[in-house]
Amino acid sequence: MQKLIIADDERVIRETIYNLIDWESLDIEVIGLCKDGIEAYNMILDEAPDIVMTDIRMPGLSGLELVKRIAQTDQQLQFIILSGYEEFEYAREAMKYGVKHYLLKPCNESKLIESIQQAGEDCRKARMQVEKQRQQNEMLYIIHQDALYHLIIDGIFIMEESQVDFQKYMKEQIRVYDPYLNFDEKKCYLYYLYYLEQKYL
């Protein structure tokens, strides 16, 4: 179940939206009705909602300022902007920060539900993409560590084989491992440490 916050400085609007929709049928839980942007901002940080429906103009912290602040965090959520015709430029500015959903007041139940469903789907896709990227980064880290391990172990083994051209061999290994280690971007220096037993020192 996705979580949603409604933020509007007009009590009648936020409560009307809350009472108008069958949220359970949309698999959504309304976790807060906020009277201004500051209250909404704090609730977003505390509760990590999936969707925030906000008026574009509110005292203290406007909907546009709220969008800008959240854009600076790692919160993965979708905004639905509520605005009047004369506030369309504010909505256009919000779109620069990734907001894809806005509704012109007044709007009916069907338009609200459609926007909420679209925002919910966009949120799911965005979070799936973030999770996919996280898994890819973890896999690259494992490959990176494995590549370094083999470079070191293979290097030690080859150095002990006098008939093999060590430099030529290592250049070939670096060519193979370069896509995973990014030698061109991040220079790597391999130091081979040999530990001798006390009786051989």
C-alpha cells in the first residue's frame, strides 16, 4: 500500500479531497493532511510517502518551494500539483524539478483518481529503477574486488615463473579487467608484498 500526503492551506479543500476518494480501492493510505508546506516538508522527511498532493501556493513554504527542497534530498516520491489558471507558470517551474502531474482547480473526482494512479505507477517505476541501480552497483563492486584479487594473485604467480614475460602478461590482464576497474579514470597501483619467515631474513 502506497502512502500519500495532502497539503493545502484551505482546510475545506484538503478535507474534501480526503473524503471524496475511496483510498482503499486505490491501495493508498493517506497519512497526513498538512495545512502548509513546512508541515508537509517535515512529514515527508519523517514518513517517506510515495505521493504528495500539494497546492502550489501556501503560506510559509509554497508547493513550488517544497518541490525544490525535496529535489535536494534522496526522497523518491511523486508530486501532484494543484493550481489555478493564473498559477500555471508556477506549475511549469515545478516541472523543471521532475514534477509530471498537475491539476487545475477545480477538478473532479475522476481527474484526481487518474492523476493519483499515474503518480503511483511512476513512483513504483522510479523506485524499481533505483533498486536496480543499487543492485548493479553492488554487482560492479563485487566484480571490482574479484578483478583486483585475480590481478594480484595472478601477478604473484607469474612473477615466480621466470619463462613468462611479466610485463606483457600484466598488460593483457589489465586490458581484460579494464572495463571493470576503469584504469583510465581511476589509476591503480599494485604493490606486491612478500613476507619472509624469520629464519630466511
